[in-house]
Amino acid sequence: MTPSTPAPLPFFVYGTLRPGENNHAVFLRGRTRSEEPARLAGAVLYDGPGYPYAVEEPGGVVRGELVSALPEEYRQVLTALDRLECYVAGDPRSLYERVERQVVRESDGASVRAWVYVAGPSVTTQLLAGGTRIEGGDWTVRGRTAGHP
């Protein structure tokens, strides 16, 4: 592995990439080895235009899935998710940043290193100034908990 090649970590997904959501079918179905409930501590969710943003904040918890790509699909999945999330390494205009964080598997409480797409710097500033927070940190139940249609 070269220095510019990221470690083949699983992905923590919390929005439209979760099983049952629209982008899961497009980007992940048939390309994963496992998908299991997990949570990310130290972050909260904000509503975006049809998708959520995780913003790092002490005391918060985001619920999602820990997704492991099939080894032969990993590179393609990583590239596709970077494009979907408008992530360009080192570009402060990126909507999201891909960061390595510890997430906890719900099944056994084990802590696992994973890639997480969190809101980029300019998006975070906008959200903190006037964004709509998704209480409970779970995108899939936002309509029942946050009053969304």
C-alpha cells in the first residue's frame, strides 16, 4: 500500500447510504461483505437538502451502519463514495471530509476504526449558525422525531 492509498477500513454510513435508503441500492448493494448497526460518539446530525450531515460535537451520538466492502470492490466503493460525498482531499470547499474515527458495533460493543464522511468546514459553519439538528442522531427516524413530513 502506498502512502497515498488509504487504509481499507469499513465505512460508517448514517444517511442515504444506509440499507433501505436510495443510495444504498446504487452504491453498495452487492458490493459489501457485512452491514451491521453501529454508532459514532462525538457527533450530531443536521438535516441537509435530502441527506444528513454529521458534525463533530462532544456528547452527541449518530446512529448508522458499519459497512465492510468486499475486498475486490473496495477501491471502486471508496472512489464512488468520495464522488457521491463531493470529497476532494485537502479542498476546503468539499461538502464532506472523509475522516478515520472509532465507531461502536451495536451487536457486541466492540470499537472499530472506520471511514466516516463528516460535514466539511464551510458546511459545518453554516449548519452551526442555523441548521436543523436531527434529534436522536438517527436519519431513518427523523420524520417521527423531528417533525419532518
